[in-house]
Amino acid sequence: MKDINRRQFITTAGLSAAALSVFGLAGCSGPGANAGSASASADSAIPETWDEEADFVVLGTGTALTGALKAAADGMSVIVLEKAKTIGGTTALSGGQVWVPCNDFSTEKDDRNLAKKYMTKVAAGLSTEAIIDAYIDRASEMVNFIAEKTGCEWSVSPRIDYHAQWEGASRDMRSLSCVIDGVRSGAHFTQPEADEIVSLGGKILTETPAKRLVSRPTSDGGQEVLGVIAEDAKGNQIAIKANKGVLVGTGGFSYNEDMLNAYHPIPVKGCMCVPESTGDGILMAQAVGANLTMMPWGWGQINFKALSEQYYEEKVCSTKVSLYAYQTKPGSMFVNRQGKRFCDEASDYDSLWFGFQGQSTTGDMELTNVPAWYICDQSVRESLADPSKGDIFFGVGLDGDLPEWGYTADTIEELAEKIGIDPEGLKAQVEKFNADAENGTDTDFHRGESEFENYNMMNSGPTLGGLTQPPFYAAEIVPTYQGTKGGIQINENGQAINTAGNPIPRLYACGNTTGCGTPGKYYTGAGGTNGPGMVFAYLAAEHAGQLDSWA
């Protein structure tokens, strides 16, 4: 066991422990199988003695740290377990924004009713009114709490809500960040949270993954969580008693091949989350009867396929593969194997995730537009190739070499031949797109017309423009994970819900470990995953603090 070093920031070290030994695909598909998993784990394996004891035990050091800090500040003893060598998880590697409606930092007063209308639309029936209300009413309190306890100076990020066309959307109001030396980073609040937890007497144990939850049967046929069995860096088991509750915040399952094959049998790889995202917390909760929701869903971006695969295999969490700087440039488009466009390329990545893959309302994912290609002309290269630092596609300056996964040709037809798509189809598509651009209207997908795109264009310039300047370039693209979206069902208190629809006593969950916390189907705006994770971690600690210790 290792206590965290103060001021130690997150790295992307390799996986620190083997995945849980219990995972049956049959147990993923329905309440009956899930209940069977819970029954199998509901033995009498309660330790005769405990190695460690705390009021509140927290699994994971991303958004879950907010819960640990709340518990410590409220006078509870706290132990935090982290699988990796260092703290922060994907949260620390994020841009550090937190989406907070009705916050106290915006100069313009937010309208609660409009915020609720927007969030309800975003949820699309995949969250609950109680969860949405809790989020709106308590999120500002949460960020104020962090500011008070850590000194984090929140400021409003210049961002527009991603679905700006929907009623209740706002701009320059709801996305907050901690900016230090001009840089936004999740580490700017995860590290101060960890420091304050330690200063309040809490323990943060790195290289100490939780392996299973300790539970006992309840009178209604469910399970009550009593503690955690963990494993230190030397392979020694540690029994940790949780007097009041356990908060599971171990992230999603982007690096669990079995779970991906069960829920996402498509060629999608995750390279924008830490490799410790192996679904451990989800499986542990499922083993004590937790209901899983939204398992086929994910948070995604469109990235270069070759880099995504490389970074996934190397377990590198990187935002460098994001196509956003490329896809918004005039002189560029996405096409499928027929050479046809299939989306507004300049829209937010949440919309692209759905449109690109043909994802249905049930969460089922079709391969309608896989494989797909990014196509652009020389004007894009000239706008992106920076001689001072290079570019992930175009190389260093205008004379740099393309990577082996990049293609170039002097004509559109020749480019199509090289990448194996219909030359006539691509030629016809480019000609139509160019004509639309010349006339100023994208008649197929209305690129450049949405409020979201117009907002971004203030900084980046127009996005609608034809492919007219040879040579032309191409690279294969894929939808990839920022993180999986499905997981443990929770209620407005952050309590885990079992397959019978009841809270599991003393078990809580937050962040990408959960499946029904707000926002639901769509992404609210910048910080739309950090915010819910932190809020429901905060509410979980508050709820647990009201409980008596179990006997």
C-alpha cells in the first residue's frame, strides 16, 4: 500500500492489476442473470477481522474525490483506493471543465426552468426528473464547496451548450473551469481535492485496486454493503470495513475487451480515457445485485483510425487524435465507402457520435458508415501544418511527409482509387459540395448554419468551403470512445439501485461507473461528464453521512 504523495499528478501508467475474475456474459443481459450473480456473491465471506476501517470508502480518484472530500469535511473518516500509481483518472487528464447550471460565477443569471427544459431534452428519457432536479439544485453548491475547501478559482469558460438549438440552451454561462497559468486541466481540482483529503486525515492508497465488495443479505432479499476487499501492490489482500458506505467511481469499461464485445460489438476503440477503465466497479456492484443501465451507449469523438488503434494498444490516453481541428475547416468532408457524405462534419462531437454510426434510439449501433474517410484539400494543410511543432497528419510544415496511413493525390478520382472507394461517387459528391459551398448553403446537412457552429466560427472562421485546391488528402476515420456511458443505475442521492428497483444499502456510485446519472442520452456541454460525476459523489457522501454505522 502506498499513500499518495502530495502534489503528485496523474500519469498514464499501464494497468496495475488484473481484471476481476468473475464476469459472465450471461449475467449482463437481464435482471434474472444479474440477480443470479448477486446470489452467487452473497455468501458469508465477511472477514473475521478487518485490516483497515473508515466511515466512507471511495473507489477511484476521478470525480469520486469530490465525495471523499465532502465526507472528510463533514467529519467522516475516509479511505480512498486507487488502482493506478497516481491519482486523478481520466478526470485529471480532461480539459477540466465542469458543466454547472445556475452557478454563482456567471455574470448573467441562469434560468432554472430553462436549464431544466434543456437537461430534460438532453436526457431523452434516460434519466429521471429527480436526478435532473438534484443536479440543477445542488451543482452550484458543489463547486462552491470545492472552491472553499481547495482554493480552486472557478471561472466561466467561453462555451456554448452543445445542442444550442434546443430550448433552454445557453452560452458563456454553464461551463466552469479552474485555469492556472492560462491552462485548463482537471488536475487543477483533483490534486487540490486529494491534498485536502489527506490534510483532513483521510488516506489515499495508490496501487491498491478494489477486488470485491463485502456484503450481507437483507430481509427483502437484497444485499447490504459492509466493506471492500482490496489488493496492494505486493498482491496482499486488505479487508477494509466501511462503517457508513462505499462510493464506486472507478470509471467505465473502455479497456475491458469482454465487456466491449458483450455490449459494443463494433470496431470502436477508446484512447481518450485512462487504461485503468476496465469496468471493475461496475462488475463489483453487479455482483451484489446492482442494476446496469445504458450499457450499449458511449461518449465519443471521431478520430484518425490508425492513431486511435495505436494509442489504444499502447494504453495512451490522448486528445491529440481528435479530428475537431480538421473537420471544421473549409475544404474538408467525411465520406463513407460509397463516397457519400453522411453528416454535418462541423457539428459537436456528441452529434457526430450518433450520426456517424447510425445509432438507434435503443442504443443499438449499426455499421452504416464504417469504414469512413476524412477528405480535404491543400488549403486545409496550409492552415494546419505548423512548422514549429508539426501536425499529427500533415507532418512538419508544408514539406513534411504524411504518415503511412495518409494518402494524397492530384485528383479526386485518383485519391478515391488509392483508398478503395467509388471514384465516380466521390467525384460527384465533391462537385455537389463545392457547388453548395459556392452558393453558401449546404443543401444536404446545413453545415455552418447551426448556432453552435456559428459560435465556434467566431474564433475559427467559416466552416463551409469547397475542396478546390489540389493536391487532395485522405485518412480513414472511426468513432472512438472518450468513455463508455453505461453502468450502475443510481438515484438522486447517488445510491446504487438493485434489479428490484431498490437502493442497495450503503452502496453509492458516480461518474462513468454509472449509467443513468444526468445528462442521459446526449452531452449537455463542455464539462458535461465531470459535472454529474462530481455532483453525485458529493450527494452520496452527504447521504452516507446521515447513516449510523453498521453493527
